[in-house]
Amino acid sequence: MTQKQKSRRSARPPKARRLPAPQIPATLRPLPPRQSSPLPVDDPNVTKIAHLLEQMATVSGLSSYVLLRDWLGMLESGLKMWPANMRAMALDGQVIEDPPEIQIIFSQARERYLRVSAQRPAVYRQMQEAFSEAFAILLESSTPGLEQIKGNPDVIGQVFTTCLQPGHASPWWCYFPDWSTALAVAQDTLPEAGQLVYLVLAEAALQARAEGQAIQLKPGENFPDWFEAIWPYVEPLRLGPPLVSSSVELLATAAQFPGWALKTGVVTFSWDPALDPLIQQLINIDAMLYGLNGYIVAHCEALIDIQEQLAQVDAQLVSTAAVYHLPPTLDETPEQDPNHQQKRQPATGQSFADLFRQKSKP
């Protein structure tokens, strides 16, 4: 091959990689009949994130499949570490070191984009900014909670299907029923979901009484105190496959229960570990975004720990600006406050992981 032929070959754009067929656990065969392709998406958040991914594919020359896998891995990792990093940022001024399995995810993405940047210098910075913006949009989209969102709350699942079209095999679509179908199945399966929650609490109260605790069987007027007293005896209501076999089905099932029961962990969810890893990632991301399976509890525990440790270290009020990196108010500026001490600022190195997390700070 001549040098000219080699240069022409290297200049060709990379071939689009097709996503392989999903791994379907034997326990789920045969899958119920669903649409042959996903319905059109009209969620502006989905459109924005999908557009960012398209831009990244254009500027980098990388396969959309590679970018999508990177994005999902970093998003899942960032959410997993969020409670611990929130605590570390408040108390130590910097994020904690990631465990090895998460370091690998970020380092692989960083190395891939640095290699691309050798020929396209702006790519690395653009990748950081685009991923951070996409993460921020996704966080904002889930903020209202399942009880307030109208329409399909599975933004990440819709981004996934949008990025796979066109040209991918139909086996993937069985994991993405439209929201109305998933909701109808969940409603038919759990027609009295709220009553199931109160049965769980009633059983806990009975167990507490059986062990000699002076607890009323009904909460009365002070539900928070009663709930705290029976909590050690609560056996959570656990829901799993086949009701929870995709990200949209997880949220449709969760939407049947009161928000407080989801956030406190009275209702928990599981899925088949034999599901395709990508589908498991999507389910886990949605579980964290919507505070399921104890994720909100982990945040609350981190905040309580922050408050307790700050109170032990120093009785001085800690400015909210020091924790969330907001500008100081007029009466907090060093010039006007003689007792002001410079707070230690978090490390803001140029690593891909650090910059990516800038949008995930509470």
C-alpha cells in the first residue's frame, strides 16, 4: 500500500458501530409483545441531551455508540459517588478518591478524548463541557419527582433509544414500552399500592408491640414520631422482575406509590442481574435520579454527618457559600468581617473526572 493510499484510508471517517443485541435472561423469555420501534420523543430535555451527543460525535469523529457508553458509565459513577463527595466537599474542600472500578471508567474516557485531541485540539474541552451540560439537564429533569412530572419521566431511556435510531435491531425496543403502556401494566398489577405500604407499616407496629415496645398500632396525629419508632421493625416491600425489567417499567411501578414511601425506603426495587448491562445501567441511573432504594436517605445521612462534624469542630456558623461555592453576601466579605477566615476551596484540576463533577455538585 502506497503512502498516498494510507493517508486516504486514515482520513476516512470511522465506521458507525452497531450496538449488539441485548442479553436477555432466560427467566424473561418469551418477552411480552411490544412495539417494533420506539414512539417519537417530544420531551425537550431528551432532545437537548441527544443533540449534545450528536455534537460530540461530530467534533470527535468517534462512534455514537462509544460516546453513549462513556456517558452512561460516567453518569452512573458520578451519581453513585455524589453523597460521599457532598460530605467530603463540605468538610474537606475536595472530592474523595474514586474506587478503582470508577477510576477506570473516567480514565478510559479521558484517554480516548486526549488521543482525539492530538488531531483536534478543541475536542477535550468540548467533551467536558457537553457531558457536564447533559448531566445538568438530566438532574434538572428529575428534580420535580415522579408525582409532579407529566409524561414519560424516563429521560435517560428516551435518550438511549433516540441515539440508537435509525438502523438498530428491534430486540432493543422490547425494553422500551411507551409510558402509557408501562403505566397501565403497573396500575393493573398494583391497583392498591398505597394500601400495601400501610400494611407494611402495620406489620412493623405489630412486631414492635410483640417485642414489648409501647407503640400505638395507628400513627395518630404525629406520624413522623410514630414512623421513626416503628422504622427498626419495617420489612420493606420489595418489587422486582418481571414488573421491573427496564428503566421505564421501574419508574411506572414506582409512580404507583407515595413519594415518601419511595424516599424512605419502605418500597424498594430490584432487577435481574442477568439483564443486559446497558439496561441495568439505565435502571440504576433512574433509581438514583429519583431517590429510590435508599439514595435520598444516603444524601440525608451525609447532610446530618456534615452538620454534626461542623458543630463539633467549631461553633462558628459555616456559610452556605462555603459549601455550595456561592458568592458571599455583603456582610460576609473579608473587608467587612474581621473574623472572616478563608475557606479551603475544592481542587479544580483539569482532569476529566473533576470537570465532569462540576455539574453534579449539590
